[in-house]
Amino acid sequence: MIRSINPNDLSIPERHGILLSAVSPRPIAFASTVDANGNVNLSPFSFFNVFSSNPPILVFSPARRGRENTTKHTLDNVEVVKDVAISVVSYDMVQQMSLASSEFPQGVNEFVKSGFTESPSETIQPPFVKEAPVSFECKVNDIIHLGDQGGAGNLVICEVLRIHMNDEILNEQGQIDPNKIDTVARMGGFWYCRASGDALFQIPKPLTSVGIGYDMIPKEIRNSGVLTGNELGQLGNIEQLPSKEEVTKAKEISEVAKILSSGTEVEERLHQLAKGYLAKGQTEQAWAILMSNK
């Protein structure tokens, strides 16, 4: 059963909980700013993402506090000093980052409270987090206030002026290795997730090719009780069905030949076998196996 909810019927905490639990994981902007007197503030925000590469634009949102309807020091600072350093949070930093999110009084330096090192920026006033795998020096181009009540967001639109990267997170080609950068992201409630190890997987983008599509998969395969929607999506991403030669070659695979000669639950067993090939990313071989019963 699908539950349909009018968000206006929910309390702010209920609405907040659903939104943050459903729209996840969210990257974290570890934002450092300064006030008019040069006092440094450091705070994390998970209403954050990249929205343009030319110009390079990051946007984060320090929302108004739901209980008191007050603004956060970060927002107060960028309203006055239009600079912000945004650092990426890795797993090695996550506990200290959480500590920095405490509601310390105005003027308290969260770098000191959380044990991070201030690294001087080249183009802006606030320092960035030296321990972060990647940091961005940004100027604030605009601030869009989405409301004046508790829970309302404030979009801080930032243009990247400098990028700082730790060489240790790069692969041999000089690109960021997702396992080495080891980022964390926010879920709902107290939950986080870690983007590394088995949590990472690749799906080739159909940039130069057009798949045959889900609708072109033969009905007996499309209605399989074995293959999932994800696996059918893999099958629909190929450009063309296997040739007769490829299907003939598949029939010579010992497991396939055994299934075909058994005469027992042939289709289901072939689907199970193809499922294993799909798990290994061998889509063409999986297709040939599925077509071997034709």
C-alpha cells in the first residue's frame, strides 16, 4: 500500500524527518565563515550539492532553527562577509565534524573545539579544514531566503575560486579515487553512510549509445519471476540482441547445455544462471544464455 500525505498536515519535525530520511544520502558541506570582526565559525550542512561546473557553483542551505526560528551563525556571517570555505567530510573526520555541529555561542571557534587545523585560504578570508580530502574557496554570489519561519532554508550560492586536494586521494591518472576519498553522507535522524568498499558500484552511462529499452525485452524474460527490475534494466541497456552465433556459443557452455538437455524448469534455471552473469556485469553473455532456449 502507498501512503499519500499532504505535507501541510504534518508538524515541522514530522515533515523534516520524512524529507531527510527519504532524500538521502546527502553530501556534507563543512562550511567555514567569518563575522565582521574576523571571528571564525565552522559548521556542517547536509542541504548541499554541486549545481554547475561552468561556472563552478556549490549551493548549501543553513536552515532557520525549527524551535526558536533563529538563524545560524553561518548564515549571519555570509550575509556580512561574502566568503565561505567548503570542505568535504571523509570518514576519518566524521566524529570531529559532528562535534563542530554543537550549538556553541557566537564567537567560539569550532576549529578549536573540534580539533581541526585552520589552513589559510588564498583568495578568501575564512580558512579551510586542513584535514579534509578536498576543500573549496568560494565567494558568495547570492543568498536566496526561502521563508521566514522555523525550518525555512536559505540557499547560499557559492562560486568556487580555488580547489585544494590531498594527493593521497588520487589514483594513478590523477583522478579522485572514491575508495581513497572515503566520503560520508547524512541520512535521516542520527544516521550516516560511508561511501566506500562494497557500498560503491559502477553503472556505465549510455553517453554514446542508446539501449534497446525495457519494452523490447521479450515478454517471457520481462515477466520473469527470477530477474529483478534492476537486472531487466541492465538487459535493456544493450544496443542490440545477441547474434545467432553468440547464442549458439552460449549453448555450448556446460551449465547451459546441462539445463537445456534436462527438460526440467529450463526457463527458470536459465534465468538463474543469467542472473549470476548480470551480477558480474557480463550483460552480453547473460542475454545469450536467456536466448539459448529459443
